[in-house]
Amino acid sequence: MTASDGDGLGVDLHLELSAAGGRRAVLIAALREAVRGGRLAPGTRLPPYRSLAADLGIARNTVADAYAELVAEGWLTSRQGSGTRVADRVAAPAPRPVRTAAPPPLPYDLVQGKPDPGAFPRAAWLAAARRALASAPHEAFGIGDPHGRIELRLELAEYLARVRGVRTAPDRIVVCSGAAHALRLLARVLGPAAPWAVEAYGLPFHRGLLAEAGVTTLPVAVDGDGARVAEIPEHARAVLLTPAHQFPTGGPLHPERRAGVLEWARARGGLVIEDDYDGEFRYDRRPVGAVQGLDPERTVLIGSVSKSLSPALRIGWMCLPSALVEPVVAAKGLREPYASATDQLTLADLLATGAYDRHVRRMRQRHRARRDRLTEVLAARVPAVRVTGIAAGLHAVLELPAGTERAALAATARHGVAVEGLAPYRHPGARDATGPTDADDADEPDAPARPDGLVVGYATPPERLYPGALDALCAGLSEALGS
């Protein structure tokens, strides 16, 4: 049975009264068990005995007597004006959590892909949320449109055209919960029958989720001009690229290769999937437009706010060819995969008022200053390390002497730095511009050594910790390299 206090708005109380025996004895046993088991915490106020009696369908005196008995036993307390409550002294000890052994986090976080949580524009977001909620139509708080809120899609179409050279319309944008969600949806729509080509260096997480969807991935070598698109296998169904800033090695896709990948797509009926990674954070070059703007019917552009605002928001988008819009919406399904409508409305307001642009410009200046400090400190203290991939983005690649990557990771960890090596980003079957990458091939007498390096994110640490993070990084590298 469930009972509540007299006005129906107070505490709910679930009691099991199915045991055999008199009503009073059964009620006392049920209350005692609820307290002993921790369901009624110390200090919890119980419903007035008249309300509990009415809800349980028993006599008032029965409940009053049960309360009095439990007060006398010390399970409950009763005071004039404060009602009947669970006594403090009978609280059941909380079960001790089962902990698995885990190493403590390192004090300096230089793992790529994570903006500083403290840099989130709270004041601007709060102001935008207030405006968005005040002006939102009532239907915004209903089930929702699987395409995404129209307010956000309108603003995204304008913003992406202005900033990234994207050619799209609101009805060809589908809002999702991030790049990973977009890839899962596309994998479901395209199916596992044909493989995807992917860059030889990329996020292992993305390769993993494609594998979970049954999609085979074929590596395409990368160099200073991005992916070697002439090497895309003819039988590939799609190619996944990061043209604005090849991740993680750096550098934009060369214009001739941009044209070449679209020629491949037209000739083979393929699809170019453009992960617009780091497209907004460029430092030493003019903005690079999206490949999507060259052929919107052969390209899917994927973007999100995980780097520009916060990965906690879970808002991303796809600019789709017209023929893919409805299949993607159907694959998305109903309700559960939607990004929050209130967050979508808030982001739409940030875009409409220019607050998003202002935040990105501030972050661009901050990240550039951090990148410059990183390169200066490394050049002065660890000159054997070459810093690459720094014209854009939130990370740099530190090229290391052959065979030193593992030692560098171990040494930097000893100095308190969390950082990643380059090896996990390499596709298991890749042969890149520097030579073979398979373990068997690397043992060949004339085979060049595969590149060693660290992928260093410089966006995450708070300002007060960044100098110490760089000192610790340099100390670890100097130890590993003997410099």
C-alpha cells in the first residue's frame, strides 16, 4: 500500500501489509522493516496518522497505537509541531561501496579533444536559455521533431554557410547528439555490405563504433596534404575524412585532393563523410571551407559543439544530401535519441545573437596563445622534439625519435602528465607515408621505422595549471630522450 500525508502533496510511503496477523502488528512490522532496511532514512517525516489510516483503510487508533509503540521502542520520535519522524539513532549503516582498484588521475591533463570545462560561457548560456525559454512555443515542450528544432536548424544553415562555406537548408539538417551518433546513424542507413575507407590516422573510437555496426574499414594513407584520396579503394561505399584539419596529424586536405575525392564519389556512386573536426579553430592560415560546399549531394558534413562549447551538451548535426534525410530520420527513431529541446533552443539563440561567434573568437585567441607557449617551451627545453599539426585545432603532435614513444609515455606519466601516444590512432592495417606500420612489416630489413609521437592537447588544463603542465611535460620528455 502507498500512503501520503493529509494534503496529498507530501511524502509518499510504501508499506507491505500482506503479512498474516492483526492490523496493528502488521503495520508495526512493516514500518520497522522500512526503517531497518534504510528505505526510511533518519529524520524522514511520516504522514499524520489520520492520513495514513485513511489511505490504508484501517482505523485511526490502529495507526496511532503503532506510531506510539515505535516511539517507545526508539524507532520513531514525536514532537508537537514537527510530527512523527524516523529517529536518528536507529539508522541502518550505509553499505560500503565496492571499489575497484583504479589509479588516481594524474595532476596534469594534456589528453586531446577536451576543452577546459571552466571556459564554458555560463553567463552567455544562461542569458540565452532565459530568452529561448521565454519565447519558445508551447509545442517545443512536446514530443518533438526527429529532424531537430527548426529554430536551431535555421540558425545552423546560416552560420555554416557564413563560416564554413556549407551549402544546405534547414530541411536538410538533422540534429543529433554528436559526431559518434551521426556515424552510427549513417552506418545503419548505408549498411554493412560495402566497406568504408578511412584515414590511416584517426579516432580509434570511430573505427570501433563502425566495427560494431558491421562496417569494415579500409585505411587510406595520409601525408602533409591530408588523405591520399587517389588510393581510396574502388569498392568502398563511403570515405570518412577530416579535411579541415586531418586528425590527429594536422594539415588541411589539399585542393586537388578535395576535387579528387568528389570525382571518386561521382564516378563510383560513393559518399564523402566530412567530419568537420576543428574547423572553427584555425590560427596560421586563412579559413578552409568545407568540402560539402563543393558538392552537397555527394557529401555529408558532421559537426558538433563538443570542442567549441562542451561535450556535455550532446548536440551535433548532419548536413545531408536530400536523398538521405528521411532514411537518417527513420534510423534515428522516436524520442530517445533526441538532443534536449531546451539546449537546442538555447544554442539557436547563441547563434542568432552572435554570442556563439564571440565565444569561439575568445577561445581561438586563448588556444593560439597556449599553442604558442607549448611550441616555445619545447623548442627551448627539448629541441629534439618536432612539433607538427599546429595550424589549427586543440592539439599538437610531437614527433619523437624512432622507438621512444613508449618510454616518453612512461616518463611523462611519472611526472604527472596524462597524454596519449600516436600509435593508438593508427589504423591496424595502415601503411602510411613513412613506411609500413604492421609489426611484421616493421621487421623487414629495408623497412623504414614507423613514426613515434605524442598527441598533446593544450586546451584542457585551467590557466593556473598550464605552466606546470608544460614543465612536467618537458621534464618527462627530457628524461625519456636523455636530453
